[in-house]
Amino acid sequence: PESSRSFSRFIAVWMWQSWRAAIKACCWLKVDWSGAEALEEAGARGRPVFLIANHQSFLDTPLNCVLLPRALVPDIKVLMARRHLRMPVLGRIAKAIGHIPIPYTTRKAGDFALDHKEMASIHTRIDNHVSQGGHLIVFPEGD
């Protein structure tokens, strides 16, 4: 429904603004903003943006969010391990934004086996999101 989409877009922008303010307030963090202008240009063309980012820590996700241009934020979804959606705060925020859970079959480090039956519906969800003008972020080294 459209009201659900509007709510998820509102939460995404609110989180973007919050993370942006928090990271700018951290004077001990040095963020290299160079290269972010290419994303601004990509989103302005009206084509879906597919961002693949290195993932070394939990800080990578908010940093990537902060570097996104405001215009992309409402319609971007992150592919993330389904178990993260069960975390009390992170899970609620991720669900509210509409991030897409990946159904791994195990929690074993380095084992990225997927539940292929569930992945079929995830692929449909991704296709629908992109066909409606949505964007995606994937962290291939993360889970």
C-alpha cells in the first residue's frame, strides 16, 4: 500500500538525517566524501542505482547511508541477513524502511548457503522494487 511506502520513505530519510548529523558531530572520524558526487549524478538520470560496498564493520552501513545523496535515500533498500531483522533496534528500523532480508540457511561464519525456495520470493521483491524506480545496496563481504 502507498501509505506503507510513504512511511518507509519517511523513516529512511529520518535515519539518513540522524546518521549524517551524528557522524558529522564525531570530530574523531575522518570521512572522505570524494566520489559521492557520482551517485548524485546517477540518481538524477532516473535510472536505478545498484551500489556494491565493502563491509568491514557495522559502521559501514551508516557511513554508506550518509554518503548517499538525499534524492536516493527514500527509495534505497539494503540486502541484509534475515537474522539482523531480529535485532531489537536495528531490526525494527530495517523492517520499517523495508530493507530486504536474505535467507541464509546457517549462521556459521563464511557459509553463505541460501534457502533457494525463499530466495524466489526475494527475487520477485527485488524486481518489483527496482521496476518501481528503487535502488539497492549490497555488501558482498558482509552477512
